[in-house]
Amino acid sequence: MGFSLLIVFMNLAFSITLFTLFIAALGLALYFFIQNRRLKEQVIALTTLDEITGLQNSSATLQQVELLYNTAKRYKSPLSVAIIQFPNLSEFENYDAWLKKIASLLNETLRTTDALGRVSFDRFLFALTHTHNHDARAVIERLTIKLNQLEINQQHCPAFIGISQVTDDISEYKQLIKIAENSLNLAKSSATNQVQYAT
């Protein structure tokens, strides 16, 4: 009887040990899974996000614009693209603060369905989905007012905006962006208009 009871206790202890080892192994596997997932997220963030603003970087923004362009063409839905440039940004010692404030303003103004990213040192690009020309103008007008009110240490940084829209004549997304760039250059060369729409 005593020996049988000893065997039972030994089996029970062995089972508990196996269960403990199983739980420990499961916990360890879960830990490595979470760590691996976090590492992947960090790698993705490093390759798609702008370090200063937290917005999408140039390559990620262009990929999204290409996707939105293809969708707009396929379903014949409106799409507007705008490029904003701050030519005097390099003159400010605290340009990082400017970049962050501009990014925050753009995020507040645009919808989550719109594409937004920093595409060069002083340029931002955004795409307005399902937005006709007159609706795009309303968004740009609101944005322009906010940008004109933007100040840091009582300093103002002028902004110029060029806008293009998907039409039947445009055959690829790069052409859409190029037209926005041409409009931006016209805005910068104009003595009166800080915003230029493609015609």
C-alpha cells in the first residue's frame, strides 16, 4: 500500500513537472513571438516612416499614391494630389520643430483616407481621395489659412502649393505628380498666388 502510494505521488510529481515545463516553454515561445513581431514592426517603421515627422517617407508615400491612382483610374473616382513646399525652411535653426508642427497641422486637416508624407527636406505631398476639384479647393483654402497662421517664436515660414487632379489624359501616377510639381513651380514664381491649380 505504501509503495503504491509512493508511485502515485511520483507520477503526480512527474506530471506536475512536465506541466510546469510545458507552461514555461509556452511562455518562452510567446515571448519570442512578441519580440519578433515588435522587431518586424520596428523594421517596417524604419523603412516607411520619416524619422523627424513620423509621417510616411518618400518611397512609402509614392507607393500609396500609386495605389490610390490605380484605384481612381479603375473605378473612375476623383483624386487630387498636392505638393507643399517651404523654401525658407533651411533658414531656420529649429527646422525640426517646424517640420513637426507642419506635419501635425497636415494630419489635423486631412482625412485618414488621404495619403500624406514628407517627400524631401522641405516638401510634403498628399493625395485627396474621392475629392472633386471644388472640394479639393475647399480643403486647400482651409489648409492655406492654417499655414499662414502658423508661427514659431513669432516667425512665419511661407508655403507654396501645387495641385493636380486625375483626368483622362493622365496615364500614370508619376505624370499626376509631375503636373503637381509644375503647378508648384508656377506658384513659387508668382508674385501673388501661393497656390496654383493645374489647368
